[in-house]
Amino acid sequence: MNNSIESIVITGLGITVPQGQGKQAVSESLLKGSTCFSVMSKNGRQKESTFIGSEIQELNASGVKSCNALERVSYSLKVAAVTLNEAWDDANLSVIAPERIGLIAGGSNFQQRELVLRQEQYRDKPYYMRPNYGFNFMDGDLIGFCSQQFNIQGIGYTLGGASASGTLALIKAVQAVASGEVDVCICLGTLMDLSYFELYGLQALGAMGCVDGHCADQLCRPFDKNRRGFVYSEGCAAIVVESRKHALSRTAVPYAEVSGWSYHIDGHRNPDPQLEGEIRVIGNAIKNSGLSPNEIDYINPHATGSILGDEVEIKALAASNLRHAYINTTKSILGHSLSAAGTVEVVSTLLQMRSGRLHPSKNLDDPIDDDFNWVRTQAIVHDIKHALCLSFGFGGINTAICLHSKVS
Amino acid sequence: MDKLAIFNIIKGETLNVLSHIDEESVTEAASLRELGANSIDRAEIIMMALEKLNLRMPMIEFAKARNISDICALIENKLLEKG
């Protein structure tokens, strides 16, 4: 039983992470396992703190049509425009009617650092708050800005699903195409721009790792027995989806087919993950792809490096009969980009599919469960046929998506 | 503060917000809209000028200003009122 009668394919990708801008740079970094973790230095990231994370150093916006417009938008929006530009050109979207293109951006409250900086500036004189702030503070500004830059006039909205936002946005983009609302839909995993307030909160919660004796490079260790929590990263990705029929009619070459998906909530507020919910979403995504678990040959797990999250996830994968499939941890290299993570990791999966290799997992010295097909210190050769990508968000938001390399 | 000083502040903020325009085009007779400012750019320019002048004025008071000279006059009057 498939989710959609029509085959939905991916025809364009864009990605911007601290390791580099663009598919090629990111693919090479992943396969080499190059990390960029250090004490973060962007304005608004530290206050009597030494938070470790991975920051984009330089953003090349030269490809964006109206570069000048980037001067007065938030950092999340700048990175979105640059990333969307890559996917737009990759899928050659300029030939599509603007009203048949949609834009769904995964993430909510993603401009926190910029808002904190602006609020600090006007704390003692709020009556001079810039008029721009009156509409910039809302995430919808991203939709307005990007749709103007690229002339997108179909559907568009931002959606919030915590760390599952990026995958949720992709599922909603696929559904928008499957339902005929638009012919092409762009899913954007939005850069979550954290300020020191969120970083302190996440650390206090026990979700985010603090350095405490570990060097920056060793802090992020998903599925390792000595993991300490997730490590934050900037990141953004864009994925273009359309029906197979539509892609073929304009000779677009698909990366893969989105063969099945599933998402649901746990009915559980707190950040702790629920085993039953994860098992259910994995099982449904595989079933909706028309597959059985033994046909999945690669898993891109959520794998944040959080103490409880990793433990529950590995149990869910074991219970779903997936011990045979290759599995690695993209966040061990890139870090956790929260709202963008799901989109970033689907792009990472597709880049591995294209390269015929799987990237290593950093710091997986002592896996919490040995009886899995881990890709450990070195990249390996493998042609992915059926991939399973997972994202779970605070608030009990579970998502799973299956990708098939051979477009039927 | 004389009108020229006020004009220079408005001019500076105009060039800040509309970074692509020529300095010479920002004259007292010019209107911000003609220079390429949309309504938000215009509000930004006025608000940043008010901040520099340490003057509080509701934005609505500038609704009828047709050009930069009118904006300067409104600010000058408010400064005189304030004493």
C-alpha cells in the first residue's frame, strides 16, 4: 500500500553547512568525515559560556539574483536564499509557471539570535524599535522574502515540528504535489539560528552536550556509549519534488523516488522519546513503500547523540528488524541543525546514493549496540537501493521517509 | 538644531537604507518614494533619524510629508516644541 498513487521524485538539491556550500563540497566533507566543531564565536551565541557548535564562516551569495536584498534580512533568510538558489538551478525551475510552484519551510522560531541582538539593542529605548522588526520577527518573512526573490506564487508556509521540521516539510511538499495543489514543491530545512538563551536552555535540559573535559572534536558522538548530548550546528537544505510524470515531461533527471513516508504524534509533551511511536512510524513508512524491512539497505537515523534519544532509537530499529541495514550518523560530522536536520540528512542520503559510498560515523568508538551494520571510521562503497531516513522532534513528533534510488 | 543638520541625518539614514543610490540624488526636494524607498524603507529611515535625534514622534505624523524637506520641517517643529 503506497502513500500516493503517483510516483513522486526529487529533482533538485541545495545544501549549506559549515563544511561548505553546495552539493559537491558537502559530499566530499561527508565522505572524509571532516568536522567543524569549535567554541562558537558569532555575535549572540555566548554569554559567560563556551558553547561548542559548528558555524558557517563565509556565505557566498553571488549566485542569488538580487544580492542587495540580502543586506536587510535575518541570517536564516540569507542562508535560505543561497541554498534555495542552488536547488532552483539544479531542478531548472525557471521554466515552471510561478503559480504551480510551492514553498514549504520546515522550522519555527528560527531567528532567535537575530531577535535577541535586536532586543538587546533596543532594550532601553523600545520606542525606537525598527519598523522592519514589526514583520521580520515572524517566520513568515522567510516565505515572503524567498517567494519574491524566486517568483514563487503557488502555496507557501512555514511549519513547526521541532527537530522533525525538515522531514515534516518534505512530507508536506510531497503531499502537495501528490494532491495536485502544485506541480513542483520546494521543501526548505531552515537554519535554526540559536542565541545563548536557547543554548543555555538546551544544555540545562540535558539534551545538548557541554564540553566538560571533551575536546570539541570528540563531543558529538551519536550511538557511542560515551555520548554527552547533541552538538548544535548551523545548516540549511532545500529539496525540489515533483511527480515522476512531470519530471519526465521536462526531462528533469530525478535523484530518487520518495517511495513512502509516515508521521504522527505521540500524545506526549515532554522531550523524552517514545519507543512505541518510533516503531510505529518506521513500520508504517516501510509498509507504505510496499517494502518489507529486509529490503531497506541503508538507514540515516535521527542519531543526535542525546543520552536517552539514541537509546530509544536503537531499540526501535532493532524491534523493526533493521539490524542488517548499513547505518551511519550524519550528525556526528555535521552536528544537529534542529529545524533543518531532516532536510539536511535526506540531502546527505541522496549525495551518498549518487556517490555510491557511505560516509563514516565519527566518534563511534564503542557503539551502544554492536549488533548493527555500522559504518564506522572509514567511508565504504555501497549502492543504496532503499534508504530509510528518520527525524524525531520534541513534543512527540515522529517522522520517517523512504527513498528509492531506482525511479520506477 | 537647524534644518541642515536634520537634513544631513535624514540623508545619512537614506543612504544607509537605500545603499544603491547616488549621494547627490538625496536633496530636500526629493521624495523618499521617488528615490526608491518602499513604505517600510521610508519608516525605517525616519525611525533611525528619530533615534539619532533622541526624539519621540508617532510615525503617523509623517503620513502627509511629500518630500524630505517636509520630513525635516516636521522634525524641526517637534524639536522646537520640545524646547
